[in-house]
Amino acid sequence: MIVSPSILSCDFGNIERDTKMLHSSEADWLHIDVMDGVFVPNISFGFPILKNVDQHTDKILDVHLMIVNPDKYIKDFVDSGADIITVHYEACSHLHRTIQLIKSFGVKAGVALNPHTPVTALEEVIQDIDLVLIMSVNPGFGGQKFIPATVSKVKKIKDLIKQKNTSTIIEVDGGVNLETGAQVCQAGADAIVAGSFVFKSEDPSETISNLKKL
């Protein structure tokens, strides 16, 4: 299981400390939630934070863009250290073009689906993307409760990936803990994002280690 802790839940007064903690932990990726206050009802951070995180780790930076018009900023995120850039299906008028743009910079391309968006929305592009991010909460805020229907959705996207004979990674984001993480793992997920569950635990490194064992 790939574990990608979300720095949205870290202590922003000590972001260097928390990044170094994640760097020394068993975390595989670092999940970077970028919110614009338009696509989602919250604003998080942008290029300066990403650059700061990149300076303190060489782990994969898993950048999740919850923004409108993502094409305008793809190059800036690549230049700031992104290794994976995931855009939302719901935010892209020309999704295939956006995927091609991301890949043109030599980074991996992902597409996220909101809870209400059916898996069939990705039938025409699943073979072109490296990652599918299944939102198990409504995007915009950390600490939300896991939506149970996500488990069946992961199974459906796994079936689509097998049908199209691709190696697309399935990532799940929202309300992930040891219980829900195990559920999506059994359903076919390859990666999980965990924010509050990691950073609010007594020992974040141990919590990451436990998630790795799922």
C-alpha cells in the first residue's frame, strides 16, 4: 500500500519539522492539497509552500489540484517540485488536453473524481492517465467522515482498469484510517491519502507504518 500523508493537516507553524518527519517515516509520497476557494469552498496554499516542502524531502510530491482552470498553472507546479499532478474531472472542460499538458512536462498525470461522479466518466481516458484519485469525502476540508459507497466505486474503477489493460494506480482520499483504509485496500486501491488520522495521532510515524501494513 502506498501511503501519501496530506500536509494539509500538518502544523503550518512547523511545516519544515513536519516535512522532515514525513521524510524520515515510511510514507511513500507527500500529498499536497491545493484549493482555490472557487472549485472548493476553501483556500489552502500554492507554489511557495510546495517549494518549501520540496526543499526538505526527496519523496514523491503528490499534488492534488482542487482548482478551476488548472492548465494555467501546470508548469508552475512542475517548476515548484510536483512529481504527480492530479486534476479534477469536474474542473476540466478539455480533460484529455489537460492530461497531455501534464505529461508534456515529464510528470505523472492523475484525474480525481468527486463522490457524485460515476466511474464511467473516465472510460475514454483511463488508458492515458497514471493515477485515479477517488474522493471518499466531498473535497474542500480535512477531517471529514468517509463515504461508504467509495468501496464499491473502487471496485468499479479496478474493473475498468483491468478491462482496458492499463497499470493506472487507484488512490483514495478522505476519511482514511486503519478501518476504512483496509476496506479500500481489499477493494483494489493501491494508494491512500491520510491527513488528520496521521497528524492528530500520538505518533504520526507509527501511524504511517500501520497504514503501510494494510
